[in-house]
Amino acid sequence: MGITTAWPNAAAAHATGQSFVALLPTGPYMAVGVATVALSIMLLWFLPQRSASALLPHRNIGRLAARPALRNLASLMMFLVLCAGIATGLGGTRDPLENALVLGFWVAFWMTAPMVQGYLFDLWGWLSPWRWAVQPLSAFAARPVLQLPRPVGVWPAVVLLLGFSAFTLADPAPDDPARLAKVMLAYMIVTIAGMALFGPRRWLRQAEFFSVLMAQFGRLAVLARRGTRMRAGWPGWQLGNGVPLVPGIPVFTLVLLGTGSFDGFNETFVWLDMIGVNPLAFPGRSAVVVPVIIGLAGANLLLIGLFLAMIVTGDRIVGGRLSAGWLLALFAPTILPIALAYHTAHYLPSLLVDGQYVLVALNDLLETGANLLGLADYYVTTGFFNHRETMRVIWLSQAAVIVAGHVIAVILAHAAAVHLYGNVSRAFRAGLPLAVFMVLYTWLGLWLLAAPKGG
């Protein structure tokens, strides 16, 4: 089976262009990956009745707390960097491979920051460009001008996430520096206005979708503060006791997964054939804006519908009568590891190349001829994509991330079912439809990695 590990071209929200087709026998690896997830599901039947806290252990590693002033200072610095990036986008070079805004936002932030946030620690607590403004705005407006009721939950963030996804996937030139700068400037104005009108904390928790996204991925990190103490554990351990029932969070989580899946599917020959586009003569993104937006909406609706059907069917198998909304709130957070895994696997090839452009830019950030990192004579390379062994390592790394994400999701879903239904036998039977969903989604993820891509 052939594999095309590809990234979008010059108008596809990333700095580099699609450039290779590598051949690997991916079929056996896909079979092993799917079998691994299926086996992990079967093994849960034989395990004692345990919570996810026992299946994903964690421990205290010491006292560690940073002063709020330091975090606010880091936040202010990031806000200034954001403003400088917007200015660079409006007035700097139009080459996305050299423009600091494009490299900083799409590569350093959008590709990399969610991985650090989800696998390691709360990076957003330091890098959020809005945190510094919370106290001044709270003091300026003791009572919000407008109300954003708690029952609204994070539904505003769901809408903004879908809007950002449409910009990423359907806009004709999301990595054009000036275009990106205008979008970011508009988003910055909306965010500051929202914080001022609705209250900064309420807006950041319910509407600012980057903050909501990072908060969700942060629940997967191996390191987390509990008060003044730091704890470390297996990926996903923080979800061991579930998550607060916030309206909109289940759909937000599923949209993260659905958008990530469609991002990969959107590049395949299968999708291009569905919309009547020759993948070898791609007409440009402007020609497929409407199909991509319809596909994005359809993919998310299909995922939400299938997920709901699986968890409701499982509940009815064991004689339950829980509402679909309650089941969704309980089980949707368990697929967060899969969403993060898709993000990682999808962007890994791009990051291997675009990361080099970021390092070259950092070597002479102010364009003064400096050689800060000793990379003055460095040339960005994609040669490792031309060798079978390096391609094998890359593809197996992507596949391993996807399989590991599904296994962790299986453990979390099983623990949630045990907590809900009271014993392993009943939980296992209730979880069978969801288990089938997990196995099939594993195959889908590995197929997306292996499928030929174009556009």
C-alpha cells in the first residue's frame, strides 16, 4: 500500500508545500495497530474493577508554584509579541517561509503548542496573551456590561472553533501574511471587547476558543499543579475522575476530533474524487471553498451522530435509560487523547520541515545579520523524506501516536463506564458499541496516514 505523508501547499495554512510521495508497506502496520486497540479492549474485561486513577497512576513530585506576577509578565510579553507579529504580517515580507507571523502562528503556536500543552505541562498558563489583562479589566469594570450566563457554557467557543477551522481549511490563502494579520487583528479586537463587556474570566472560559482548547488538552498532560504541589502521571491521568459538566464541552471535544479527521481526509484522493477534482491537476483552494465548508460541517455532524448512537446503544443494551446529553457529557471527554493524537500525527511531517524555517528565522530574528544559533549557512532540507528508513520511522511514529491515543481513550471510557454502571461486566457490555467505534476509528486514522494525498 502506498503512503503519502503530505502537508498542504502554499495556500494551506502552513509554510511549506506538498512535495513527495513515499512508498511503504503500511498494511501490516495498520493491522497491528488496529489489533493492539482491540486487544486492549479485551484485556479490560479481565482487569479488576478499578478507576482510571488506578489504571493511569500519578504521584506527587514536590512543591512548585510560580508567582502570578511572573505569569502575568510572560502573558504581557506574548501580547506584545502578538502585536509585533501582526505588524510584521501587514508590513513585512509576503513570503510565508520567511514572515515571522506565519511561522510564529502556524508552526510555533498552532502545530507545536497544543503538543506541549497536551503531553507535558500547562504551557498556555504562561503563553496566553490575554491573562495579563484580566486584573486591569476586572478593576475597570467591576460588573460586566453584558451577561454571558453559565448555562451557555462554551457554545460560543464551539462556534469560534468551527469558524477558525473553516478559515484554516477553506480560505484561499490562510498563510498569506497580510491576510493572516487582518484575521488575527480582528480576533484580538473581538477578544478584548468580549473581555471588557462580559468580564475577562467569563469570556476566556466560555468564548475564547484557544483558551478552551488549551484547557482541554491540558487535562492530558503528564505534569499538573494541584495547589502549590506538582503531580506527574500517565498521559490522561487528570481525566481519571472525569471532568466538570460544562455545557458545550462534549461537542467542543468532538469537534476537535472531527475537524482533525476531516483535515486529513480533505487531502486524500478519495475526497477529491468525491467533489469531482483531479488530484493531479488541483485547481486551487478557491475552487473548492464551498465543498470544503460543507464537508467540514458534515464530518462533524456525522461524528457527533455516530458517537451518540454508540453510547446510547450501549446504555440500552444493559437496560439503562440515561439521557443522550448526560451520556455525551460523560463519555465525550474520553476521546481527547485521540484528538491530540490526530493533531500530532497530522502535523508531524510539516513540523519536521517548517520547524527548520522557524530555527532559521530565530537565528536572525531582527534581520541584523546576527548568527544567534550558528545557522547562518544552514539550508532547510526535506531529504529525509526521500529515504525508506527515515520514512518508516516517521510513519511508525505517527501510527504509534494514534494507537497510543486510542488505547488511553479506551481506558478512560472503560473507567467512566465502570463508574457509571457499577461493575466490570455491565460496563464492558455497555461499552461494546463504543469499543467498535474506537477500533474502526483507529483504522480510519491509520488509513488517513497511508492514503495517497493531493491538492
